[in-house]
Amino acid sequence: MVEDTPAFQNEDYPRGSIRKLVFHDFLTYNHVECIPGPSMNVIVGPNGTGKSTIICGICLASGGSPKFLGRSDKLGDFIRHGKLEGYVEMFLKDDNEETGLRRFKILLRKPNNATYYINDKRVTHVEHTKAVEAYNIQVGNPCTFLAQDKVKSFAEQDSQLLLRNTEKAGTPELDELHTKLEEKQKEGNEMGGKKGELEAQLKKIRDDIARVRPLATSYLESQRRNQNINTFKAKKAFLIYDSNEKNYREKQQEAKAAHEVVKTFNTRKEAVQLRINDYKNLQKSLNIDRMATSFNTHRGQIMEKIRRLRQAFDADALANARREYHHMKSTCDNWEKQFAEVKALKTQFAQQYEELKANPPDKTELEQKESEWTTMRKELDREDQANESDYKAFLYKKREIENRKASVSQTLLRKVEQLSRWQKNENIVKAWDYYMKNKSQFKHPVYIPYAFIYTEDKYTKYLNNLIGSKDLGIFIFGCIEDERIIQDKFRNISSSVMTPQMAAQRSVGAELDPELEKLGFIDYACNIFTAPEPIKAYFNSVNFFDRTPVGDENTDRNCEAIAHQIKGRIQLFLTNKSRVNIIVSRYESGKVTVNRTPLKPDGSIGAMHTSKTRNIDENTDELDRKLEEVADRRTLLEGKKVEVERLRSTVSHLRQRYQQQSDNIKVAEEKLQKAERQEKRFGTEKPDLEKAKKNLEEIEKTAKQQIPRELANIVEAFGSLKKDANTHGINTIESKRYQALMELTQGEITEIDLQAQESTERYREIKTEEEQIRVSFLDARRDLKDIVGLSTTNPANLSKDEHKKIYEDLQKKFEEYKVPETVEECDNEIQQEEIRAQVGNLRGSKEDVKKLARLEKEETEVVAAVGRSDNVIQNWETDMKTLLDKWLKPLRELVVKISENFTNFFGKIGCSGEVRLAVPETNPLNINEYGIDIFVKFRSYNQLRRLTAQQQSGGERSVSTMLYLMALQELCPVPFRCVDEINQGMDPNNERLVFNMMVQLLSGTSGHLAHTQYFMLTPKLLPGLKFTPKVSVLMIHNSATMERGVHVLAIDQKQYELKVNS
């Protein structure tokens, strides 16, 4: 082939244009060098020969991403098949270089590595890219670099992306301003976001305030109510203390006065007693007893002397002595005869004794009857003793129950009276009194929970928060008939019927579930108090006490978690501090709401309910029946006693008979023994006649000598006795006088005792009342101490300054709250405040008050932050508007020029087209809504339509894309542009028009297009196209018939130009 003279000179190439491309083991090429022309380069070759390899090489050698090509994201896939590495080297014109060229090379290695070089010097990807971008080469901009199959992607660009790519292809100032605006807008968005966050935070805070304020207000209101209640309670304690102290002091004075009266009687009694003692002493000084003894002694002596004198004159004594003598003489005469009689009598008695002794009495029947009688008597005594013991025990129990019932009746009456005062319903007392007096009219017992509940002190707070005032005062009947009796006679009586069957069913206590026990619960509410079955059944039925557990501090700490754990089974439970309601929504998929309210510190159930009240309806019928049984047994025992007595008579008769027989033997024996003694005495004691005679003579002699002497002694003794008698008589009379005086004085003491008895009883009664009032006073003082911290209401008795301060503060509160001056009015105010507290639905806490204060502070801070944000945003808007004006003016001018060119180009092919700047509809500061829209019309009867991937055909999109690129090229200079197979899909007419238009524009001598290098790749060309000397045609042939190393055209040595129609 003849070498042609080079068609293009170095100065024909614009700065940054491609002078040479070298491909080595890159895609389809083994080693290829390509030297393009300075203007339009039409690269022609059949499909598969490697046309797009040139575009890919330019992109990667320029530092572009493989994503721009739409082939593969991995760099290693661009190495020729079977090779481990390959490269592309691109020579750019740069007059600043010594050789006039600057070489950019990318070396690819498997699997996905790339090394970049500039003038054979290894550089980083970033350095490589920046160096290429310095020539305003934009391989990532579809407005300047459109790879194969990217026409559709160009049409699919949204307005905003087309604007950015147009700006990049245009003047750098617009792109820089746009970038600054975007950054500024980002700042604004951040500001707006922060402001939005602040506003959302402010809304949330205000929502929280709206939610918390009622709770805090409720808590403060409850605190105010509690303060009111505490103030009223303090005043009530003052009044009760003052009343009790006054009563106590008055009773003390009354007791003192009564004691003085008693002392007066005692003084009078002591004075009278002194007089009695004086009389006693005077009577004692008379020695009446000693004188009586002396007088009696003297009288006795005289009587002895008289007796002896009488003996001296006693003819009987002398006669007796004479008779004794004569008897003795007669005895001596009859002694022999009597001695013989004694012997005969002895023989008789001996015979009788032997006969009786030979037949002794039989004791067998006696012993048998006596044993039978003893056994019966002992058994009877035992039964009688046991029966009498039972009688006494049953009688004692009956009296004890009656006394207890009387005591319980009084206790219950006091409770019912207190309940009546508390609920301000006197019919409660009247109805109860009627029931107590007419129990026989009622079929079943009647109960009032307030009067019959018993619990421990630690459980009172739970019951006060579970049982309402109405339930405490309700009358519980056993049947409807009993209820009607009361309801017909008394109004305003709350009542309910709990039949024995219902009571038996519902009063059964529930055993705590082990799972609940593990969660810290103590027991069910039904098990923490004692009451009759109907009361328990009522609370289990109405208040579900058998399903309401109570817990301690551990339960309180974990109540929220526990509530969610036991939802559906338990609706209410109590801790040591809170009442917790569990509400499961029926409409929000089981949403659980836990309502936690603090327990009331006190209530109606208190000390009166910690002492057990016995059953007032304890029945004595059983005891009466047992007493009747005892009486019946007593009657039976009386019959047994008759039988025992009859047996005793038999035994007595047998015993007498036996005793008589025994006595007969004994008498016979004694007679025998007496006869033997008489026989012996007769044998040894023969009568002494001489002795009897001598005794008679002695008596006669003594009588003659003793009489004169005894008379003299008697006369002397009578003189002494007369003297003693006179003295004794006088003293006796005096003693009786003293005795009469003492008896008279003792009458005075009796009269004084009678007079003092009433005063003493009155004193004792007053002392008893004083002691009762003292206890009430001490209770009132203790309550005063517990409630207000003072032990007295008298400021003069307050020693500590803190106590005086408490007293002064209370007095101020009493005046401030206009506290009433009676206990009843204070109770009424307390009850009203408690009712108001119960009516309130919301239950706040101290934490809600703190939270409200914190939220209000946060609201102030956030409002201030929103204000500051508004100021910052206003400053930002000012800066944004200034920068926007600076950007919009040249941008509008650029778009107008592009539109003019675009319209002109479309007009040349007989169609219509416009390019418009899309601006935000509402907010002009929203940079992200600015864009460029392309509108086209290919048929006269259509309207201009926005270019999209859906509305136009592939050929129409290709024409529109090509003409937009051409319209942009004139206004936005770049060193080179590339389009790959853009003519595919165009109809021949449009393809010819577009191609000729491109050739005409690029072949000119003025404007940017005249100095722009252009690469157009196509597999085919239409016949009859216009070519100019500035058009370079590069034909690619790549097939198996090619000889390796044979050059079709010596393009490595010189440039060739295909000239058509030149």
C-alpha cells in the first residue's frame, strides 16, 4: 500500500485529546495500537470484532469505573481470555510535556487488581483520576461518554441527574456552585432535621406534660387533701386531747372531793373509836374477871367448909357407917351361902359359853352382801360425783357463755355505734338493736362486717384498701325473709343475702398458688382476716378476695413485671405500698395496662379489729340439753340410791345379827370371867367385921371434935366473901355502864359506816371512772403525740423550741383552713376529703410532680433551642438565596442555549424539541428538585412529551440523546466524546440526518465542536453518507483468516484518511 501524506498535524488536536491507544491482552485484542483523528472518528466493524473494546479501554485508562460500561464490575474480567494480565495505555496531547504527550496506563491482573501509571510512573487510582479530570475528561458522564446499550440509561436519567451531568459537561463553575448548594442544602436539611427533632421532642414533651400534668395536679391535690386531712386530724387530736384532759382533771377533782368526804367520815369514826377504846380501858381497869375469880374462889372455900360441917352433922354418914357395920356383919353371916351360889353361877356361865362357842356366827352372807353393797355404793358415788361435776361444768360454761355474750354484745354495740357515727346513719344502731332484742323472729344470724372482722395489725392496711365503706356497714342476712324484717322497719340500710348454702360454698379459703408464692405474694386476701362464714362468702363473691393476692416489698419492687406475668389470671393485687390493677385490652391484641396507685395509710379498720370478737350467737341449747341429761342421770341415780339403801339395810340387818351372835358369845365369856373373878374374890376377900366396927367409932368421934372449929372458919370466910361481893358488885355495875357506853358508841360507828357507805361507793365509782378516763386521756395524748408530735396542747407546758414551733404552725393552719371546733365537724371534713380522694380517677405520685417540673424545664429549653434554630435557619436561607441566585442565572442561560441548539437540531430533522429547567413547585431552596427535562415531538399531531424510557421508542430515544449531546457539545467543551452504536434503532432517514448533521458540525471551523475529538462506534454505515476531510474512518477486522502480524493498514507508521465525495 502506498503511504499517504499525514492528513492531520499535531496542532489540529485539542489539548487532552487522544493521540494514541495501545491495547495488550485486553478483551478481544492481543496487541493493538489505535491512532485516532483530531475530530470525528467513525469506528466501523462487524459485531464481535472489538469495537467496544476501544471504548472500554478509553474508560479504564481514564480511571473510570467498570460500572460505567455496563459489562462487568470486576477489572479482571477485562483481561483477554487465558491471560493473567493485560494493559491499556492512552496518549493524551499536552504541550506542557516534553514530548507533547502524556501517557496514562492501567495494568490489570487477575483476579481483580489494577495498577495505574502516568508516564511510566506508578501512581494511585486517585492521583490517576485527578490527573485525567484536569483535562475535563468525564468518562462517568453520559453526556460526554455513552457506552454501548447506555442510550436507554441516558433516557432513564431523572431530571436531577441529567442536570448534574450537563453541568459537569459544561462549565466547572456551575457544577461547583451546584455542589455548594447541595452541601448548603444538606446543612439546611440537617438544620431542618434538628429543628424537626426539636419540634418532635417539643411535641413529645408537651404530650408528656399533657399526660403527666393531670397526674401531678391530682397528686398535689391529693397532697393538699392529705394536708387538709392531716390538719383536721391534728385539730381532732387537739379537741379529743383537750376534752379528755378536761374530763380527767374534772374527774380528778371530783375524786379528790369524794375522797375528802370519805376522809371526814373516817376522822369521825376514828374519834368515836378512841372513845370506845377509852371505855374498854376503863372497863379493863376494873379487873372484873379477876375479882369474879377471887369471889368464886372464896365462895368455893366456904362451900367446902360448909360441906365438911355438914359432914360433921350428917346423920346419914353416921347411919351409913352403922348400916355398913350391920351389913358387914350380915355379909359375914351369909358369905358361905353366897360363895356356893357364885360357884354354881360360874358353872352355868361356863356351860352357856361353851355352847355358843361351839356354834359361831356365819359371816359369809354378810361379807357377800357387804361386798355387793360396797361395790354398788362406790359405783354410785363415782357416777354421782361425775354427774355433779358435769352439772357444775355445764352450768359454769353456760354462765360463761351468757357473760361472754353480754360482753360481746356490748363490744359489738360499741362498734355498731361507731359505724353509725362514721356513716352518719343512726338507723344502723336502731336496726341492730332491734335484731338483738328480737332474735327469735329471725331464722338465721345477722352480721355486719365492721363489727365482726378480726385481723392482725400488719394486715389492716390491706383491708382498708380492699373494703369500701358501704361493704363495711352492710347487713348480711341468711334469707330474704330476715332481710325484709329489717328493710320494712328501717330505711337507708344496705343489705345483702348470703344463704347458708352460698356461705358454705363461697367462704372456703383459697390456698396460695406456688407460682404466686415464688413471686413474693404472702396470701390471698380472704385468708388475712377472720370473720363468720357469711361475711367471708360475701367478700369472696362481691370483691373476689379469694382471687386477690397480697404481697410485700419484694412484690412492690417488681410489680410491673409481675403484672405482665400474671395477666389474665389476676386482675388486682396489693403490695405493701401499692394497689395494682391489671387491665388487658379486648381490642388491642391483649395489650396490658398496669395501673398502680399508693395504698391509703389508714382507714376504718384499726385497733378495734385486732382484738378478736367472739360469736355473739354462741348457742346454749347444747348445754341446756346436756344439763337436762345430767338431771335425767340424777333421777336414775336416785333410783340406784334406793336400791343401794335397801341393800345397805340388808347388810345392816345381817351385821346386827352377826354382831348380836358375836356379842352373845362375848357376853357369855364376860359373865364366865366375872363369875370366875367373883369366885376368886370370894375366896380371897372374906368380909372384915372388925374394920367396919372401928370405922364407925372413928366417924362418931370426928363429928364431936370438928363442928366448933368449922363453924368459926365459916363465919370468918363469910366476912371476907361479903367484902369481895360488895366490891365485885360495884365494879360489875360500873363495867356494865362502860359496856352500855361502848355499845352506844358502837352504834355511832355503825351509823357513821352507814352514812359513809354511800360516799365510799361513790368514791370507788368515781375512781373507776377516773381510771377509765385516765386511760382515754393517755390514749388521746399518745394519739396527739403520733399525729402532731406534741404531748400537750398547752403552750405553757412546751419546753422545747421545736415543739413550740410545731404548735404555732398548727395554730396558723387551723386559722388558715378555718378548722371547725368540734370533733364531729372535723370527722365530717375528713370524711368529705376522703370521699373526694376516692372520687378522683387519677392517682399521681411525687415522681409525677418531679417529672412535670423536669418536663416544663425541658419544654422551656427546647422552645429556646427551636428559637435559636429558627434564627440559624433564617441566616441559612439568606445565604442559600444569595448562592442560589448566583447559580441560577448562568444555569438558566446555559439551559436556554442548550434548548435553542436542541430545538434547532430537531427542526432540521422535521421534529420539535425543547430543553427546560425544572424548578421546585413550592420551595425554591430545595436544590434536589432542580433538574433538566427534555421534551420531544416526532409527529406533528402529538404534543411535546418529556423524554423517558417508557414514552418514546428506542430509535426516538437514540435521536433525542444524540441531538442533546450535540446541543450540549457546542456549549460545554471537553477534549473528547464517545458514543457507542447510538445509531442502532434509528430509522434510516433519521440516522442519515443525524450522521450528516454531526459531520457538518464537527467539520466546521468555529465553535467548540470544531475543536472536539469525537468517537462514534457503529457496526455498519448507510450508503451515501457525507464525509469531510476531518472525518476519520477506522475499520476493524478481527477473524480467524487474519494472519498474525500482518497489517491491513500501516496505521502504526502513518495516518490514512478515507475521503468520500471530497
